[in-house]
Amino acid sequence: MATSKTELFNDELVQSASYFKALAHPARLQILKFLAETKSCYTGDISEEIPLGRTTVNQHLKELKDSGFILGHINGVKTNYCLNTQKIVEINTNLCSFLDCIKIDNFNCK
């Protein structure tokens, strides 16, 4: 049976990698920033707020939804987009834990 290369690593590293992948595009970071700044659900077309075409923005929204960063609920012809605050706390803990384990105190590369 073939083994996925990600199965060679522990679950925490695999999860961290998936979060970093979801954050690995400036458009996705801009979307998260925009939703955080609105401090509520945003009803409407986020592509009006991001300097990309609607199809491209929708692809980024899908990636953020799939990774759990945001929620999207259809309301008639519009979609309400919100930060998934519970998941953001979980993701923040995971990513901070990962970055905290990379100690650079007294690091000396020669």
C-alpha cells in the first residue's frame, strides 16, 4: 500500500503545514484582515474589496473556508462571510506553538 509523504510526520506538523499553506497568498491574508477589520459578518461581494477578479477571489475564499479560517453562509443572492473565531483561536495556538519550538536564542551558524 502506498503511503502519503505527509503520513511520515506527526499530526501537529501536518496541521501546521495546512494552515501555513492556507495563509501562503497575500489575497487570503487581505481577506482575513478585511473580515477582522469589519468586526462582523460581511454581506456582499468581497471581490469589491480585493483587487482581483471575482473568480480568483472566490477561489481564495474557498481555500480559507476549507481550512476553517472563515465561514460563508448563503443568504438569498448574497453570501455572509465571517471569521471563524473559534477556529482562529485554535489556529493561533497551533501556529504559535510551532513557532515557539523554533528557538534561535544563542544560535550561531558558521
